[in-house]
Amino acid sequence: MDRRTFISSLTLGLIAAPLAAEAQSAGKVYRIGFLGDVGDSATGPTTSVQRAFRAGLNELGYLEGRDFVMEYRWAEGHNERLPALAADLVRAKVNVLVTAGTPGTTAAKQATQTIPIVFTAAGDVVERGTVASLARPGGNLTGLAFHVDVAKHLQLLKEAVPSLVRVVYLRDAAISSAGSGDRLDSQAQALNLKIQKVTMRAPGDVALAFAQFAPETQGLLISGAGLFLGTRQQACGLALQRRLPTATYGRAFAESGCLMSLGEDLAAMYRRAASFVDRILKGAKPADLPIEQPTKFELVINLKTAKALRLTIPQSLLQRADQVIE
């Protein structure tokens, strides 16, 4: 081989190498697992946040079918199914496991210590031991955590109904934590309110839970857990029948007839979760990606419900609302 032929061959090789590597990278189809407590059959934000997550991936250059495929597993409100569903995703050998909600995140953590896990919306992640800290999560988990606490909902409810004295907190046993309960008790004491805590364990137990309310109940807080998301129409309807002003997490509840809701923009959280997945697929370790807590919140007030309850919402509260349903 003469000198000119050698240089030409070397040049072509140097050009071809990155092209081949790029072609190999482009040919990689990632398998992304998605574990949720409420599935596609549910209406409202569940569908919209799924779209938001995929839109986030699209914005980062990922095309479904070409660059990634989704493996969905849904508990349909039955949290006891989550461990088996998480194990099924592990067997499917997903490259990254995305979880929706606190129970799903817990199930995923128990199912694998090696597959990267990105939680899109989980609560009390440090208090529960899900991660070591927000700045340094450690292990194989990272993602976005809830920041709005039920104590804030209690404050808003008292502001809307100053005469309030007795309130029920309807909660999901699977996500109730000591830290959240302590903060609620402290806030209730500061507002001179008495709290009755009622626990619901299955989606079909809404009427049974309402039957446990003390007769003198004047207001209601509903946990924003997935257990209630699929039954929100029934819960908001029963609250209206009992003439109970209700505050809860997530605009879907206010849109379903509850008096008001306050919470993070869930669609924005799911869209942002795509960036965690992107970084992990490119080699980042979950342990090195700090947990994010969104700072954008949505306050939604249903004036139709207020009118049915014969309530006059203070103007100061209405002015802070991101949306008023009339």
C-alpha cells in the first residue's frame, strides 16, 4: 500500500467511524417502563400527564417507536397490585422505570435496586426513606416530589369558610405519613379546628368512608392520591350532598365539583420528568441527580359549587385563583 492509498484509507476510516457509531446509537430503541396507580381508563389528568411525559421526550428528540417504546402497568386504584406490576416491569428488562405517585414509587424501589427509577410525583420522599436527601438521593431513584401539603389545603378551606370548626380529612392509608399528619394537626390547632381522620383503602369504599363522618362535620379535605382520583366524581358528589365545602389536591377535583383545589402543575411535572429519563439514558446516575420540587402551583375554585353551598368566597381568595369555574 503506497503512502497516498494509506492516507486515503485512514481518512475514510476516521469519517466512517463516527458515522457508524451514530448509526448504532440511532438504532437503539429504549424500553421505558411506566408504573401508575390509575390507568388509561381514567379520565382527566391521568391521560393528560401521560401525554405531557411523551411530549417532553419528543421535545428532547425522542420519537416513540423509533427511539423508545413504552411498557405500561396500571393498578387501577388497587395499590396492592403495584408490587407484582413493578416486578413484571423488571422482568421486561426496561432501561428506566418511571413511576406515578407514592405507592408506585415504593413498589418500584422494592422491586429493583439496579434499574434507574424516575418518580414523576411522589410525596414525603425523604421522610419515608425513599431517598437519602433531596440534594443527594443516592441509590437508583430520582425525580420530582410534591411540595404542597394537606395543611395548606386546610388553611385555604378556613379562609374560604371562616366559621369552620370541624373538618374531616379523607386519606389513603397507603400514602399517609407521620410527617404530613403532624403538620396537619399543628395547622388545625393554630386555626382552632378539630380534625377527624378517615382512612379509605379501596376505590369502592367512598360511601362507606363518608358514613364514618361525624354528624357535626362542616368541611372536608380529600387526599390527592390516585385512590381518590378515579372516584373523585362520587366523592365530590357526596360532599355536595352533605353540603361540605371541600379542598383537595389537583384541578381534576375542582373540575369534578369539589369547592377548591391547590397543587403543583402535574402536566409540567410529567413533562419535566422526561429530562431525567433523557439524562439517565445518556449515562447519568440517578444518585447524582437532585430531586426537584416544582414551584408552580394552581389554585382552582368552583363557584358553581360555592353557589350550591350558599357560600361567598372572599375576594382576596378569588384574586389568587389561577382558574375560577363559573
